Amino acid sequence: MKMARGCRFSLYVTVVVSAIAFIYFSTVFVFIDRWFGLASSPGMLNAAVFTALAILCVSNYRLAIYTDPGRVPASFLPDIEDPDNTIHEIKRKGGDLRYCQKCSLYKPPRAHHCRVCNRCVLRMDHHCVWMNNCVGHANYKVFFVFVVYAVIASLYSLVLLVGSLATESDEDEQQSGDSYRTVYIISGLLLVPLSLALTFFLGWHIYLILQNKTTIEYHEGVRAMWLAEKGGYLYSHPYDLGAYENIISVLGPNVLCWLFPTTGHIGSGLRYRSAFDKIAKATASSQ
């Protein structure tokens, strides 16, 4: 069940919304209009497709902002005697079960305390200042889907920008004046670095999904791998179930819903399947 959260004013969110609005209006009313003409069939088709992408971006961005990433219930207690729960995360020092002194709560597996939100977040990936929210268990898929649509929209807008410039004649350029030139310059300065950054960011999260890791777990895994190699052991990420199962654990079992913000498959966020579960199941079935 998704929980809604309040959202205070954020300068970063205002910047993102302003950038989306500027890119949308410059793409539709400058790039598409000057390349095809908005009254033409290609112009109307491109405007309709880009508008749909913009709506998908804004709706998923809004959902990612207002969806609570996941709270640790006040009643949560780890059950170390539960035979179905084969993995418990412990502190590096002392080996005790992970406990948050600030929240006065035990931490479920993959949960971490966010200093900005001042609480523990289930399956915390990172705190995103551009959303004024943590990315965690309940809103990770929504966040990922938003990034997918943002990459497609940015690259699409960039293609339309380049195409409208390439087809512009000298006469059109003289008639356009400084206003259009300013729009092209600002759009180029926005779209080129934005497209590169978002494409890299999307690739990074695709890698994390394939490994069933969060950003925090990736950095912890680097250290764990180094310590394991130092001790002559082989480190393996405990939540890596194989590429396909890793994907469906995040995006859901229905491929048709992967690019929609559905979250009915994510569960409570207090327990996650691990590689040890697969080993135990294989052992039980072989006996």
C-alpha cells in the first residue's frame, strides 16, 4: 500500500518543473512548429507524441515526490527464529542486529537512516534533492519509470531541435530574430548536458536493477568485496537472484506494466528474497 506524504517548498523541485515547462513549450511551439508546422499532419503527430511524453514525465515525477518511500513500523521486531527468514543483517562492529539509535527502531534488511528526512527508509537507494524525497522501497519503480520517460523526452526534444535548425533556410534565420535564437541557445545548453546526464543515470540504475542492488548496497558491496578478497573469500551480493528475477522484483512480473508506475508486487519491504532462499529451496527439493 502506497502512502502519500506532504511536500514542502523546494528550490530544486521548482527548477526541475521550470525546466520541464521550458523544454515542452520550446519543443512544441518552436522546434516542431518551425520544422513541420503545427497545422501539418507531421507537426500534429510529433506534438501529440511529445505532449504524451511530457504528461508521463510530470505524472511520474509528481508520484515519485509525493509517494512515501517506506517507513519502518513502530512494531517491527526481527524474528531470528523464523525458519522462513534465512538472512539477518548485522552491524559491522559487534555483530548485533542493526538498530537505529535516532529512530529507536530495529532496521529491517536493506533499510537505512536518512539524515535529511531524519528517519529510516525501507530499501533506501538515495536521498534525491531534485525530488525533495528519498528514493526507497515504495517509490523506486516510480522514480525509475520517470527517469526512463525523461531520457526519451530529452533525446526526442534534442532531435527536434537539431532537425529544426538543419532545415532552417537563411531567409528563415534572418526573419526569426533574436527571440528564437535565444530559445535555441538556452534549449541547447539545457538539453545536451541533461540528455547525457540522464542517459548515464538510467544506465546506472539498469545496472543496479540487474544486480538487485541499491546505490548504498553497491558502495557497501565494493568495501565488502575488498574485505572478502583480503581474507581469501569470494563475495556475493545476497539479494542477487539472477537477472530476470531481479528485474521482476523491481518492475513486476507483468512485462506490459514495466513502464507504468504499478507497485502492487513490491510487498511490505520488511523482508526480501535472497540467494540463500533459493539455495534452501533447491536443497529441500533435492531431498
